[in-house]
Amino acid sequence: MATPGKVSKKERKKQIPAKTSLNSPYRLQWSPLQSDDVHFILDTLKSKLSATGLEKKEVKGFRQWGKKRNKNPPTGHDSVAEPPQITLDTQGWTDVAARRQLAIGINEVTKALEKNQLRLVLVCKSVKPPHMTSHLIALCRTRGVAACQVPRLSESVAGLLGLKCVLALGFRQGDRNEDPTFSDTVEAIVPRVPALQVAWIPSPTSETGEGEGKAAGQKRKIEDISPDITECPSCVLQPLKVKRIIPNPYKIRKPKTKKK
């Protein structure tokens, strides 16, 4: 039986899980949208989607769960491994060309933003929990994409598209070969979208003329940023909250020697 002063072998083997959690000092919020702009955006989307006739219909058929792999892959100097191409699920849509110009859903919008493929992002305000779409604020701000939170977006658009819900909707940049179906819609909505405010990114008014020619999302040196950013009223630092302090259980501590 172990004495109360010493630690038993079983207690030494137990690993205490130590997790470090930090709260971000910045609070990301969507810029408020006026009621007149909300009605204009919803009416524009409804009229455009009903005119294009874009809708997803159920496709009855058996799904192929497995695909046969090529047992004899090409070998030699001529064979080059091609990267996997990400394709949209266009099965069941009435207009495939129009579907490729949209990014529907939070995951699809996030991937398109990371590749700089969007011109406009609309997010439903009834998303719960709110942090599911909070990362889109910084992504849109760093890439110069107009984005806003629209009330009743899912209720107005989901039925026209034949979906249960639409939490996020993005409009892609039109290619030269494709017909820009939603270009007039984007040009009409973008002027009514308020600018996003991110604390650690300078506003367009505080940027110098030298930084206007740089590409979106490009890193800049600290010297290029104006010193007035630290005095920005929108930059409010929140106090750091430490929930619990756990000592390192794997640290080897030397016993204290008694002075003679």
C-alpha cells in the first residue's frame, strides 16, 4: 500500500490531458443591411432565378457505389500524374451552365473564396450557430469580395432552386467562353452591399496609393501599413480569459535539497 506522501505507480502512468484554449481578441460581425436593400436583393434574386428556370429535380436511378480502377496504369517517362479535379455535382439541375456560375452552400462558397472565384457572397441571417459563417467575413474582406447577411434568404431562394435550405450563395466570376447569366444581377446588388469591417485589415481609405496595384490576398510588410490602424475605433481588444492553469505533468522536477 502506498504511503500518502508518495505517488503510486498507477498515478504516474495516468496521462493528464492538457488543452490550451485561447479566446480571439477580435469579434467579427456582419455589417448591417438596410430594410430597403433587403427587399431589393430578395426581389432581384427571385426574378432572376424564376427567369432562368434553374432548379434541381430528383433523379431516379441506381447509384454506382464503386468504380473499377485501372489495373494497368501507364508507366514510363510519358506518364504524368494529373492532380484530381474538383467537379460540381450538376446531376439533376435543369440548367448546368447556370449552376456552374453559382456556389451553393457554406462548404462550396468557402472553397470558391479560397480560390478567388467569387464576385458576390450572400449569407442567410438565420444560420445557427452564427460561427458557421463567421469565417466568411475575413475571407471576403481579404479577397475584396462583396458580402452581406440577408434575412430570409433561405426561405426566398431555396424553394425556387428545389432545395431544402440555402445558407450561403456565391456568384462566380464569369469566364470568356461561358455566357454570364448572373452578371446583371451581381452588378445591381453589389452597390447596395455595405463594406465589411475587419479589425486587423486596414480600410480602403487608410491604404496608400502604392498598395492599390497589389493583388488581393497578397502579403505586405509591416512598414507598408499605416500607423493609424492601431487607433481605429473598430479595433476593440477583448480581455484574455484563462479558464484553468494546468501544470505540465511530464516536467521532471528536482527535489529540493535541504541546506545544512
